[in-house]
Amino acid sequence: MERTRTLTAMEEVHMAAKLADLKEEHYRNTLALSTIIELLVDKGILTREEVERKAAELDSFMAHPPYPMV
């Protein structure tokens, strides 16, 4: 029989803080990527259609993850 360990209140606080840090990092990364895409489109280097097409292509690779999902 497998025992599950419960978190202490302080461990839960630390986990929540880590999650908040990850959320902030995700926001900064998304902002940076959006800025780069906007600049490339504004300069005429890429079109929105090209970006959307490539995003769909890359997303199709993730349609079937290489590992089992639980």
C-alpha cells in the first residue's frame, strides 16, 4: 500500500510562491515573444498568416505527445 505525504502549511506557501513565480516568468516570456512577432510583422519580414500557419504546423506535432498522458 502506497502512503501519500501531506504538505505542511509552510510547504504549501512555498509551492504557491513558486507557482506565482512561474506565472510571472510565463507572462514575461509571452510578452517578449509577442513583441518580437509584432516587430517582425511591422517591418514586413513576416506576415501574420505566416506566423499563424507555422504555429499551427508546430502545434500539430503536439497533437500526439511522445509520452503517455495521465
